[in-house]
Amino acid sequence: MSMSGSVKIVALMPFLVKGALSLIIFRELQSRGFDVIIVYYMAEAVGYTSDPCEDFRKSGRLVDLTNSTSSQAVDVISNLYAEQKVQLLLQVGAPQAYRQIPYIKERCPDLRICDLIYNPIGHTTNHFLYENAFNAAIVESQVMQDFVNQNTSLPNKATYVVESGIDLTDFHPVSRPADDHEPFVLGYVGRMSAEKNPLGFIEMAERLSEVISNLSFKIFGEGPQLQEVRNRVRSSPASSLISIQGYVAHVRDAMGQIDCLVVPSKVDGRPNIVMEANACGVPVVGAPVGGIPELIKEGVNGYIRSPSDISGLKDVVEKLAGDKAFMQGIRNSSRSTAEISFDRTRMFSDYARLFSDLAKSS
């Protein structure tokens, strides 16, 4: 079931998660005339809400490899290339796919194969192990482009930067209580996983609450560390100040409950949550890792501080919580920053242009 005349893409994904940026991109590309086939290797990810991708399934563009052996997967993908005239194969974080890529390349030598790499951990090691089979790497930030170019063994590595963005119409500033007696709320919104460091957020909350009064902390999200996070909060001396809200249907709902977002990541790429917070008029305090410093302008839409820098965090929080005029100003400039720098319309166009160029070069 091919779509005549369109750029034909197969995307290899580990699993299908609701709200995943890659799925948002592929749906937009479909609406722009691209023919995207989603191939996935796992039925679900523990701790995450699945996206059934019925839109892709109904159009025959969803392929289930959950019960396939590695050799069967190579057969399926190679047959898609031959039967559907696929021009571009995207590896989107499926660890099982890496060892299959060289065999696919051998059987489909004219197929352009690209790896989307968002941060320097996890499957990134596999990228360098199998990089001879890839025609290009696609990253989200300048820091990741530098990382890839510094670690490649290839003399002329093709690495492209496509900066991610968000739907500004789907996020808008939300009002917060002006009552001086209400606590100032610091929030964590994101995946409960080691690299995102929710446990570091809890430790930060404990230490900050010792030096600043009238604070509270809210944690939103799901993921493999959720139970560990719950246990850690229960045993925390600051447990009365920390609440776990869990999954929210829309990030906007979480942003309406916090005054400042904290992104305490140990490693990261170009996290959407920074852009989403700013679009809601919420300033961000982000760790100095990955692409986070590329997103935050000091005192304009947030601050760069390590979650362990309690002195630095104290100064920032006291400034935000203690100066209403300043807080309103940074809320306004956070939204303005989002409008100027984070509109995903540009991201979609950049991906469409790059994928078209890569497909034509096959």
C-alpha cells in the first residue's frame, strides 16, 4: 500500500509511547505527503503510556516485530525496501536494530540509513560500533553534534542538527495564585529515569527546604523509577512538602501547578520540557548538561544551576519568590523566548527538507 510520488521512509522504534516527539514528527510528515512506515520491536515500555498508533495501523503503515527474530526482522525491513521502494531508513533509538543495520545495508546498498541520536548515553555507543553502516547522524543540539564529531572514527562524518520545537498554540501562560501565604512551588515534570535524575530533585528539595521557608515541591511523570521515587519521598524528612502527582494528560496541566520548573538531568539532549515550560510562562532552572544551556538565557527564561548547587539555587529561588515584579517579568520573557526560538513549525520544515535531501541522494 504505497503512496505514489512521496518520499518513502521506514522508522525503526523500540516501542510506541504517547507524546513521543518522533511520533509527532512522523505524523506531521504524513500530513505533508511523506509516506512513513513505523516499525516497532517491543509491545510496550514498562512505566509508560502506550500509543496504539491506530492512524498508522489503519493505513497499513505499522509493522510489529515484537515476536520476530533478528534474521526475520532483517527480512521484513529488506522486503519493505524492495516492495515499497523505501528511500530512507531511520533508526530512532531501537537497540535491537543496531546489529541488524549492517545486514540490511548489505542487502539494500542503495538505501540511505540515518541514526537519530538525542543524548550521549545508552544506545549512542552502538551508533559508533555500527557507524560504517550509517550514511548520516541526526542530532538536536550543537553539543551533540560536537560529541558525535569528536568520537567518530570516520574522516568525513555526515552529522546534521535539527533543533526540536513545540506547538506554541498548545501551550499558553497560566496564572498562579498571588497570595503571599501560598508556598512557592518548584516542579519536576518528566520521565522517572536515572538520567533525568528525579531522585536528585528530591535531594535538592530536602536541602532547599532547610534554608528557605514556604516552599513546596511537585513531581509529575512516569517511568521505570516511579516506585523508587515514591519510596524515597515516603522516607524523606521533607515528605510533607513533596507530592507525587504522577502522569498528566497534558504538560500544560502540570505547569499550571508550579511556579518554576527544575530540570536536574545528569545527561540530556534538547529537552522539550524546557520549551514547554517557557511557552506556559514558567521559568526553568536547568542543570548544566547536554543541550540545556543552549535553551536557557540567564535571567531571561531561567537559570543554569546544578541540583547540588544549593547556594546558587537558594539565590535564584529567593529572587523569584521574593520579588513579584521580577517574577512576572521573567514569566513574560519566558513566553517571549518560546515564541521567538521554540516554534516547532520550523522544526517540521527542517526535518522535511533534510529527509527529502537525504532520500534524493540515494
